[in-house]
Amino acid sequence: MTFFVVQRNGRAATAEDLAPLAFAGYAHFTAMQVRDGRVRGLDLHLARLRAASLEMFGRALPDDRVRSLLRTALAAGPADVSLTATVFSPAGEPSPEPEVLVRTGPPAAEPAGPLTLAVSEYERFLPARKHVGEVAKTYLLHRAVAEGADDAVFVDRRGRFTEATIWNIAFWDGTAVVWPDAPMLPGVTMGIVRRQFDRLGVPQHVREVTEADLAELAGGVVLNSWTPGVAVRRIGSVELPEAPAFLELLHRAYEEEPLTAP
């Protein structure tokens, strides 16, 4: 079996299938880590695809259809993979029904951390949707690395932290989790840990966070489908304290989420 599976609407994708998509820029997607053929937060992934399809295409595939396409791709590879499901219109214009490209690859591992983040002012278009064609995020990542940082974190025009290039960001105030209040992509891993924190009784708040607020905070992390938390040691010129208890809480909450087969 190979890690690399690419299927269009449940069938192996040919060069003819993929060539038009190489130049298409109107699509949305979700990315997940599959372990033993199962996924954490599957309901959140399905809800993400459904909401984005309704907004971008005016229609959405039934969840059962999407789950069937995920199962078909997973059956062609090993039990542990990274999986991306992309929903698109083949002509780039509204079509009778969106199509789905599912691809798998080797399972991802989180970076070791702690990370340093350069601050960039940037606001994503349709921030609540995980869509394609975001050259600015990659450009700002490259610029951050050239300046000696590991990655970039974004603030909006009001100076509020929103998210990082491929990450959500969260903070620790010493007793509670602080989620930034600003337009952003609500990550699936973020959704998983937030609902598990509610179940576990871990206090959490949503409030605006700016660079001026960083000195008052007791730690920070980034999180995405690779990991429920990687420590951040510096944002811009501000050093953040180590917060091992915060990281432990994030990983514990994530592990509490059950794995579900598509």
C-alpha cells in the first residue's frame, strides 16, 4: 500500500482529471490526521466542508456522500495517513454539484518547538473558511523565516491577534485559556480542545489580544491538525514564559476526543 492516494469523486485521479485543477483557485478544503483509519473531530470536519460549500457554491454534498469518499480513499492506503479533502467546481464556476478531491500522504508530526513568531498585519478574505489560493500566507511565512523567526502570526488592522499561517493561536493567563477574539478560521483541533475543556471544566475565555497584552500573559501556543499545541517562546520582540501545564492540558483534552471512522 502507498501513502499517496489521489481520488476524484471516489475514483483514482488521472492526469486529465488533475491538469485543470492545477490552475483552479476557487475551492475549499479540510485537512486531518488519520490514525488506525479513524479521525478526531470528524463532525467538525464535515461541518466545515458543508458550511464552506453552501457559502461558496450555494449547495453542499450530503455528509454521507463525503464520508463515503473518505472511506474509499482510506481503503486504498495504510491506516495512518494525512488526508486532505478539497471541494471544488471543475470549471471554476457554479456547477450542478461540487466535486471532491481526496488525497493522502504520510502522517504528519508536530514541530519540536518552542517557536518564535514574527508579527505581520494581514487579514484573510473569508476568514472563517479554509479556502485555497492564499499566496500571502506563504509569502509572510517566507519573510518571517528570512528575518530569523520560525513562522508568522497575524494581527488585523485594529492590532488584534487572529491566527498564524497554518495555525490557530491560544494563550494562557495562569489560570485559564485565552482565545483571541477576532475574525479567523475556527480550526478543527481548536474546536476539539474547546469542547473537551468545557467537558473537563477547564476555564477558557474569548477576548481581544494585542501585542500590548502579551506581557501580562503566562504562555502561548499554536495548534492545528498536526498537534493540539506547540509552545511559542517569542512573538515579535516579546518573550513568553514557558507554560508546561498549559501544553499538558491541551494534549490531555485532545486525547479525550474519541477517534471516529468515516
